[in-house]
Amino acid sequence: MKTRLEILLEKYWEAETSLDEERELKSLLKAADGYPKEKALFGILEDFKNEVPQKVKLPEQKRIRTIRIQWLGWAASIALLASAAWVWQDYEQKKQEELAYQQVMEALALIQTNLSKGQEQMQPLNDLKYLNTTNQLFQTTSQK
Amino acid sequence: MKSFFEAHIWPLRGRLYRMVYLWTKDRDLSEDLLQNVFTKTVERQTELESHPNLGGWLVKSLKNETLMHYRKTNRLTGLEGTEELPQPESHGLDSSDQERHIFTLVDLLPQKQKEIFLLREVEEMSYEEIATQLEITLEQVKINLHRARKSVREKLVHQGINR
């Protein structure tokens, strides 16, 4: 009767094991007695997995570039907001100025109407100067 | 927020490094080559963000980078020749033995089998993942892995290896 380990090993050499079975095989092998050659093999492979780069660094360039792009985005949106605010403010100011101008004009118009009304009412007074002119015209009064 | 590079490429550095290391057998050189490829990756980031097979692209770029290096130094014309490269000099007491074993183990294998063996045994990738990464068919992965394991087994039985 073959043990689970032997079955798995055989399957392994035939390249018929799944990844899970290979993991199982490795752990079974670690716990088992004997099998020095197989243990050596998987030991070497495990050791090699611990080989990691020591000096390789994250490339810097890209980080700078992303920051730049980010800043560009920020700058663009700020500029957009600022100009929008400026345009809006400008528009508001112009509107207020126009309103003020209209109010002033209305007031002036009121003054003018009232002034002309007053002037009209002054007309009879103006006619007063003709009061004495009949005599002058026809010289009806004796000239002494 | 993590950048595209940090999220998708940086986690692969160990796997990529081990692959170049297996080709070059030189730690420092492997790191330099990987760093070069990372720099290029960053330069072409926008294009790569929509790449359907990023892992495959990275492996291919690394391979090209390595070949370019060897072409410049006139040592090899293809990665098939890496078996002839000398085994790494011992850097320290404990690391040297450890790294020699893996090369003794896989050096007899042809390049393709070596890569597939590495991706399966060390990186524990599925057949599908290996096929995508190396841009070969599923069938080829299975056949090559079977052959690689067969050769390794023979080596194990006849010569034996030591850890």
C-alpha cells in the first residue's frame, strides 16, 4: 500500500500534480522521515525563493512626473475657479453700476419733470410783465 | 494612493529578479538589469497601463535588456549560452553554496525548461499563468515541465544533489 506521499511524488514526477497537491507534497515531505534527495531538491528551490533584490529601488522619475501632473491639475482648477469668480464678480459689479446709474437717472428725470412743472407754473408770473404794456402800446396814457 | 507601478509591477520584482539571476548568475548584474527595465517601464507607463499581458511584457523586456548587455560585452549571442557562464564567485560564506545548488540543479536544462521549472517550482504559478507570462501555449508548458522534472529526477537519482 502506497502512502499519500508516495502517490503524490509519483504524480509530481509525471508532472500531473496540481499546485495544491504540490503544496501538500512539500509539507508532507517536511514531516516525513527519509527521502533525503527529494528533501534536498525542495530545499534548494525554497532557498532560491528567498533570493530577493537588495538594491533595486522604485524609479524616482515617475513619482516626480505624477506630482507634476497632479499639480498641473490643481493649478488648472484653481485658475478656472479664480477666473470664474473674477468674471462673476465683474458681472455683479457691472450690474450694480448699471442699477446705480439707472437710479441716478431716474432721480434726475424726476427732478427734471418737477422742475419743468414748476417752470410751467411760473408761466403766469412771466405774463405779469405784459400787465402794463397796453398803455405803452397805444400810448393811452398821457405823456407828460 | 499607490501608483500603477507600485501596484502592478513593484510586487513582481522578486520573481523577475530571480529569473534574470537564473540567466546571468550574477546578483549585481541582475539588479542593474532589473532597475533598467523598471526605469523603462516608468517611461512607458501610460502605454503599459492598458497592456493585456504586463507580466509577459516585463519578461520580454528583461530578456532583451539581458541580451543587449551581453551583446555589448560580446559574451553571448543568446540566452541559450548561459550554461557556459561561470558559476558565481563566492560572495560570502553562507550565500555562495546556496546559490550554486540551484544552478547545478537546472543548468543542464534547456532555457525554456529552465524558465518553466523556475516559474512552477519556485514561484508556484499555474500552467495558465506560466503560459501567459512566457507567451507560449499551455501544451508547451506541460510538455516542458514534464521534461524538466524528468531530467531533474534523473539527476537526482544518478548523481544526487546536496543542499
